[in-house]
Amino acid sequence: MKLWDKGLPTDQKIDMFTVGNDRQLDLVIAKYDVQATLAHAKMLHKIDVLSDKDISEIEIELDVLAKQIEEGTFMIEDQFEDVHSKIEFELTKKIGDAGKRIHTARSRNDQVLVAMHLYLKDELVNIKSQVKELSENLLNSAEKYKEVLLPGYTHLQIAMPSSFGLWFSAYAESFVDDLHFVNAALKVVDQNPLGSAAGYGSSFPIDREFTTKELGFETLKYNVVAAQMSRGKSEKSTAFAMSSVAGTLSKLAMDVCLYMSQNFDFMSIPSELTTGSSIMPHKKNPDVFELIRGKCNKVQALPYELSLLTNNLPSGYHRDLQLLKEGIVPAIQDLKACLEMAIYALKSITVNETILEDSKYDYLFSVDTLNELVMKGMSFRDAYVKIGLDIENGNYKPEKNTKHSHIGSINNLSLDKIREKLNSV
């Protein structure tokens, strides 16, 4: 069954090519199509297109379908083009003409649009919640380990003192920036496109304000052509937000992989969170974080994939837009899985509190020594040259007493301010 079927046969090869994997992907948005169909039906009842009996029967049958979807028993068989045709078929089979009336003042285009808007809105809220949980955990770890020193590196060369408090909270504050992108994407998708039909509106006296409130959208897309143009834009906005989150998470995963290596030995995770080698019995590999890094790097490619699909399309609907789901749906699932694993695994990290006992970090506090000379009256340039020559000639006496140093430290006030930022987004 196809919503556009006029009784004329379609070549089987054409049918298979044009449908693609929509049936599998549509299982993800099935519950949203049920929600939108119910809101649309209530609106049709309000304007007297559907009778009291019609709406009552539709509500009952849609509730049945919603429960099937929730239980995982809902299927889209091969004879159906997509979830929209399947739902209309089920309604018509159960309640007859009322099911046939459900498509009044609606197009398959705005069915897809509204289902995707609802789906993206929900998933952005879920991603936001996960990012906030991960950031809160990072801040808790920053507070716990704020006094534990960590060598800072630039150019992968030993540079200046840092601390685990600084490292953990840096990622928490960076995720706050990412959440601004998530909020921006939420603004884009939180607009009701239902009622735009094929992109040019409907001659029926529909009430779009009613469906906007019914579906919990903040506002509606007033211009029906703009509503149609939101297909692609809403996915790209979501993809850019996801890419921002993925970029921070990938960098965090890379740091963990690096810091767990024996050459660094800054931190470790329990053996049960690592994997082994098929021939090297001593290996404990950070596969979880390597996969987080790889999957997040794939997510960062998504905005460009979606841009290439849409950047030269004129206004109006084009079948190219069907391919958006193939990129965005799996990427959302991957990012959520990465966030879930990061939340789970990072709680178990153990930090090395004796890193600076290694002699290769002897010059880590040379900047502190330089600053002390400046505070005693020497010019910065002369102090810089003196310390440089002392190091070069082997005359520098390393000091690792950092109680009076502010380099690499973070205080409770700063942590509280980062937490305020996190709570405000």
C-alpha cells in the first residue's frame, strides 16, 4: 500500500529502489506518526470533518497501535511503503471509512515532517540530559581530585603544571558550549509543520494553532513553504549540535586513551571495562574509549553529509530528502550510546597521585621559578634567559613544592561557577 497509489502498478525494481530501508528507519518514528495522526484527527473533528463516532474509534485504534509500538510488536511489512501507509491501512481495516478520512488536509510530506520534528525534539532533549549528567560527573571528579597534579603538555612536550581538577572541569565547561548548540537546534525543530500539506497549504479550514498545542510545539511554521523547507534544515541543525557534542567527547576519549597508556600512566580503569589481546596476555585495552572516539568522529562528518544532500535543492519537496533519515537516525543512536558508555566508564577512573615523582617532570615548575624572580624585581626577559641557561647548563634546581603556585589549579569558586553555567543551559 502507498498513500499515493492510484491503482496503477509500479515496477518492482523501481519500488525497491525508491523505498530503500525506509521501513526499518520508520519504526523509529512510528510512535510520533501516531501522535501526529491523533492530533490531526482531533483537529478534523473540531472542524467537523470527522464525527464524534469517527474520532472515538480513531482514538481507540491509535491507542492500540501506540501500545504495539511501545511493546515492539508493531511491524511494517513489505507491502507497505512506509509507516504512514501502514497506520492508515490499520485504521481503515478496523474502522472503515473513518480511517480513509484521516488523510484529509494532510500530505505524506507533512506527515514525515511532523514525525521527524517530534523525533528530533525528543532526541535532542535526551542528548542534552545525557550531556548534563556526564558534565555533572566530571565536575564531581574535578572536586574530588582538584589537588592532584597532572603534567600539562603542549606540542606533546612537557609544558606546565595542571591538575585533574582542571582537566575534568575543562571538559565539563566545554560541554556547556555544546549545549548552546543543542538548545539552538531545539529552537529550530520545536516548530509545528503539520498543515503545510505538500508544501502549499490546504483549502480545508484547518486549525494549525490547535495541532501545535496538541503536539506540545512551542510555535508553528506559519509559512507553509518555509515548513516544507525545514526538511533538511531541522536535520542539519540537529547534526551540527550533535557534531559539537561529539567533538568534545572524542577529544575526552582520546585523552583517556593517551593517559591510560603505560608511557603516561596518569589514570586507569578497572580490568572489567577493558578488553584483551588474542596473543598478548598482559594487554588491557581501552576499546570502549577508542570506539567512542571513532563513533564520535563519524558523527562529526554528518553535517557535511546532510549538507551535500540538500545544498543545491530548490524549494519544494524532492525525493532526495528521504535519504536524510539514513544518516541522522543511526547517528543519534550512536551518540547516545557513546554518552551512555562515557557516563558509565568515567565513574570508575582511578587517577595516579604520584605522577610527578618521575624525573622527567623536573622542569615542570620552571615558570614558577621564573615568576618568583620577577616578583623579586628581575625583569621577565632577564629571568627567562637566566632560567633557560640554568636548565641548559644543568644548574637549575627543580622544586616541586607547589603549595603557593596558582598554575594548573582550580578553586571551588570556579567549579561552582562552571556548575552554575551548566544548570543555566
